[in-house]
Amino acid sequence: MKPAAFDYLAPADLKEALTALAEAGEDGRILAGGQSLVPMLNMRLARPGLLVDVSRLPELGRIEERRDVIRIGAGVRQVTVERRGDLADMLPLVAQAMPWVGHEQLRSRGTICGSLAHADPSAELPLCLKALGGSVTLQRGRKSRTLSADEFFIGMMFTAVAPGEMIVSVDFPKREAGAGYAFRELARRAGDFAIVGCAAIAHAGGAARLTVAGVADTPQALDLPSGSADWDERINDFAWSLGARDDLHATARYRRMLVRRLGRATLEEAMSCRA
């Protein structure tokens, strides 16, 4: 199939992009990498009246190191982040997850913020943002707001981005001193979305966080206090709380089993990686 007719705008700067998007309202969509949006256009699952291409705007193509976070602009491609020499030192969880994000060809075009905007419940980057407690900055005209991952992800492929608003950047918290990080997932084939994905952070003080994707409509986290000795019981309760459903990829029972086994293995790996 081919997409329905739409107007296309390649703005000269961010101000022009924001103005056009605000005027278009619900009829406008942002094009950055296009790896999720273009297939939706071709299948006519998305029918915008205006497509605003921000892929060449220098304001959105920056990666900035700030005091406690790495700020990634909306135009930064996944491969640019993946190939940073300091990624494993700054964002070890993201560094472990990046090779699992689609295929290399997709990462060469897809953007970090685009994956977050798509909000697939099995995707790796939303999982990392939730696990790390990161945030997303949105802008409409001259007004901007910053939302936590909990506030940003509302449901399956549904975010808090309002009509006329766009993601301008995402903040991933830097490596925590003394913490260990681990990422694991199970998919049918390399490059597929995860049946279950797990991210674990073992804090220096002994507390830990397990975050899971692919089961609930959004990534969900389990915080384990320092000195917890009942991991299996807590993870089992967590697995049941996610509301897994049968689908063509896996049964609910299989997903719960993966949360228990893959989740514990990921936590143990994170614990072993603490500095």
C-alpha cells in the first residue's frame, strides 16, 4: 500500500518546525528517523495532513553531557549513540541494550527519541528509560515541559505527547557510582522485539531494581530494598501483577516464567557487576 496524501515540510529551524506543528494540531506528525512512522503511513494506520521533517535540524542533533545526565536530541540516530566510545562508561545499561534494538540497518536511520515516541511495550529504549528513571522534554511553541518515564508512557503505543507538541530531547541518568547494570531479553529472532526484556540495576548500597518490557502495556519496575532475601517470591508476585496475555508470540504463562527466570538472572548479573 501507499500512504494517504499529506503535506511535507522540511523546516529551516526548530522554531519553524514548532510553529507548523502547533498550527497543524492533531493533523501534524514529526518525521525524524521514520523507521516506525513510514510503515504506519504505508499501511494507512497513520494519516497525518502534515509531516514535519526534523531530521536535519542541528538543534536536535546534539548529545550533551550534563552534570547528572546525558541529554540526547530528538534528531540523534541510534547508531550515533551506539558508536560513542564513552557510552559504556556513561550509560552502561543503554550500551548493553543498543545491539538488541532492531537490526543494524534500522539503527542507522532510527532515532532514540523516535523509539520512545512510538512506545512499543516490547522496545528496549523505553525499558532503559524507565529502569534508569530518565525523563523526556516536550515542547509546543515556546512552552516546554519535562516528564518522567512514568508520566510519559501512558499505554501501549500511547504517550503523553499532546497535539501540536513534540519531543525535543531525552535525559538518561549517568552511571551511578558503585552500581552494576545488566540487560537481557528473549526474542524469536535477532532484531525482533522482545518477548520479554529485562533491565536490572544493583545499587551500591544493596538495593536493586528490575524493570520488565514485553508483558504489560508499558515497562514496569520492581524495586527490591537492601537486604531482601525473598527474591523468588517477590519476582513471582511481580510477574503475576503484570497482567500477561496470550498472543501469537507467547502464552501468558511462558511470559511469567521468563520474568521469573530471566529477571532473576539479570539481577544476579547486575549484582556481580557492582564496582
